[in-house]
Amino acid sequence: METNNSEAFESKVHDDLYRHLLQKGLIDSHLPVCPDVEEKCDAILKDYLPDGAREFQNYPVVSLGWMMFVGMAMAWYWDTDWEHHSQLTDQYIRLRDKHGFDNLDETVLRDVLGYDEEQSEKVSAEVAECASRVLSLLNHEPVEPGTPAAFHCYVAALRQLYLMGMAMELAALGYHMTPMQSLN
């Protein structure tokens, strides 16, 4: 029962973020497919959950949004040096430990992506908006806080934030999924 609820919730999060980011022009209508980065999500979630869950009560937007930054970093790693980064099993821990959990956004935006202050502010604002939207969805989901069902919804939300972060960064890097012209 919980799995079905979390799957339905994950679909709701996906649809909301997709519509929002598409309307903002931050993703393409056809989302990128990047199995290399997508396959890393579960291992990253496993490492992220102790930090994210601990921070959720006092800083829910941070707890949610930071996973979007991790997805962006992973997309950048895929584009720049996946041969090296695909071998690592502790990508999140490396990002977190560079300047601490509280500064994960700056670590990704400045140290990994190389964004200037203006770009960083724009992306940070958008991540905060996405995380706030997801928090609202979580708050309106008919699950009891602190239950396994609530936990599964939280994990589903983190997964979609990671994937949308990946999609945003791939679009920013110039990867656009467009239909191919027929050769006939």
C-alpha cells in the first residue's frame, strides 16, 4: 500500500516540477535520458538520507533542495569526466565534506559548476522555489508525519528533485532532446 502511495506521490511531484521548470524554460518538453546519472540516484539517496532527514524538521526546503543541487553536480560530472566520476561510490559525501552540509549549494554552484554570483543567485532561487513546491505537496499529502508512508513520500520527492536537477543542468550544458528528422 505504501509503495503505491509513494509512487503516486512521486508522479505528482514529477508532474508539478516538470510543468514549473518547463514554463520557466529551464528544461525541454522532452526530458533528457541519462541512465548513467539516473542509476547513481539510489546510492546517493542512501548516503544523503541521514543528513536530509535530520535537517528536514527545521530546514525542510534545504533538506529537499540540496538533492536538486546534487543532481546538477552529477550531470556536470557526466558531461566533463564520467570515466572518473562513475567509479566513485561516495559522490554526495565528497560534495558535502568539501564545505559542509550547510554550504552544499555553494559547493555545487561555485566549485563544481563554476557559476558566477548572478547565475548562482538565479539557480538558488529556482531550487528554493522547486523545494518549496515539493514541501507544499508533502504537507498536503494525506500521510501521517513520522510514519513509513511519510518517509517513502520524502524519498520519492528527493528522487524527483535529483532527476529534475540533472535535467536542468543537462539543458544548461546544451543537451536538448529534439525529434530527429526522418531520413525518407
